[in-house]
Amino acid sequence: MPGEKKSQFFKDKVVQMAAGAEYVKIDRESNFQPDHRERPNNQYPEEFKRRVARAASVNGVKLTWVGLRFNVLPETVKGWCEEYN
């Protein structure tokens, strides 16, 4: 399907922008991994916020994808984009 090809292109862009970034892999089977989505905004390192904002600034990338990649809420990603871009 044409939509799948375009979707995969944007997912690949997120992966390229986030290369070398620190993130928590989402494992639906395990409840023992930390979930950073509940952390206060001031507990994230500045460099992490900049990497997330840079990954979200790619044209056509959805904030939900970036949020899943870095394990933060899309609203947080949006705020960091506005702050750092």
C-alpha cells in the first residue's frame, strides 16, 4: 500500500534523527522498566530535550512516534519543540 511506504519513510527519519540517543525501550510484557512519562519536566537533561526536539522537527514526523521512540508524552515533545526550535 502507498501509505505504508510513506509511513515507513517517516519512521526511518525518526530513527536517523535519534541515532545515538538515550531512550527507554517499551516492553509491554515487563512492568519493571522505568516509565519516564511520569517524570516532572525539570528532571530531564537539557541534551535529552534537545535531541527529542531535533527528532520531532523532521518534516512530516508525528509527535506520537517521537514520543514512543523516546518514551515521553507527545504533549511534552510538542513543548520541547516550541522551546528549542
